[in-house]
Amino acid sequence: MIISRKEVAALSSDIRRIIDGHSIDLRDNLEGRLSMLKNDIHTLAGRLNEQAENLQKEKAAMANTLADISHQLKTPLTAMTVMVELLENAPPEKRAEFILNLKQGLTQTEWLANALLKMAKLESGSAALNPVYIPTNELVDTALAPLRILLDIKDQRINLAGEALLYCDKNWTVEAITNIVKNASEHSPEGGAIDIAVGANPISNWIAITDSGPGIPSQDIKDLFKRFGNSRKGIGIGLALSLAIMRGQGGDIEVNGGGGSRGATFTFKFYAKQGHGGVHE
């Protein structure tokens, strides 16, 4: 088949228009090498456009994330700056209060920075995940360790029922469970209970954490895992981090708000390569 100069010139002109941002359908239903070339160029142009659109979305998402981070850091940093200025001339009885507030602000800022770094690692796929078989009671005990004082202060008890062998990364999963139990404690009354149940079915093994609070209205559930955007207490990163951890190792978290009246349940679901033996009461 002979391709004329006119056909080559027309194709070259269309390619330049595509480069300039115009949308042109080069495909035709004819046979021959020129038609094959047109179809291939059309496919390539479509993929390049898709990549460009995805890049723009990623840039917009990054800009929004940076704005959120800036906003979240600005609040404690501004408060600490004010307290430092007041501390210089503060009376002795006020200095202890200001120092305590400064320590709390630094702790909050450090936790936020670490959480954001962990989120970035998970989302970029650079987090080192080392899954092993581990009993759920060991996971829960490790996750509860940093919360013992908080639970004691609020006189809250943990009810653990069931046991299973999970295949997961211990450190990351402990982080996720700790965040959810802390959230459950914050939304349960003093003297209340947090129920942790373990179960299994043909699809997944699971850990369900239920608080004894007022529950979550159904319309609020969709925003729970948005960074800085959920309606529960805190700075809005712990729940998002927990979900990223679970999805990063092939799992998920499901939420039952309790109808917005009594007790919310967060269920960790582990789908991949579960342990043998199921659940033991």
C-alpha cells in the first residue's frame, strides 16, 4: 500500500493539533498501515490525556492536603506562640499552666506530623509491610497498652470476646486498632464499656470495636474517614490513618453507626491469606 504525501501531511497536521490540546478522533474503519497508525496514535493520545487529567487531579489533591495541614498546624503553633510571649511576664501561679499547655500543644503537633508522614508512606506505597500470623488477643493487648491510663481515668472496661489467627502487619495493625479504640473511648461515657468481638466467615476474619456512646447519624458516616473532615472529636486524621492502614494490606473498615442512637461499631475486615482454625470462644 502506497501512502501519499497528502495523507501524511493531513495526519501530521492532526497530530500537531492534538499536541496543542485539541480533541481529534483519528480512528477510521479502513484497512492498511495508515489506518493502523491512526488508531495507535489515537489510543496513545487518549492515554496521555488521561495521564494529564490524573496529574491535575493529584496536584489539586496535594494543594488541598497542604492547605489542610497548614490549617491544622497553624492553630496549635499560634496558641504556643501566644503562650511563650505571655510566659515571660506571667506570674508564678500562671507559668505552670502555660507550660502544661505548651507541652500539650507540642504533643498534638508531633502526633499530627507523624500521622501525616505515615499516611504519605501508605498512599505512596513505600510503607514497609511485614505480614505475619498473629493471634487477635496479642494484637488487642498491644494496641491497648498506650490507652490504659486513659481507660483507667474514665473507668472504662474492655470486653473482649473470641479469638482468631490473623495474617497482617503487627505494628501497622496495632496502630489502626489503637486509633479506633481511642476514638471509642472518647465517645463512651465514664464507667462505660468498649466491646471488642472477633469473628470469621468464609470471606474474611474480623475485629469489631463497639463503643457505648450515642452512635453516629447515618448521614455523618460517609465523612468519618476524610482527613480533617469528620464530625467526631479530634483533629480528623486518626480514623483516616486507620482506614489507610487496613486498605494498604488488602483489608477494610466498615462502620455501623448504631442508628445514631446507641453505640457505633467499627469492623476491621481482613481478606487476604487468613490464619487457619477460625474463631475460638
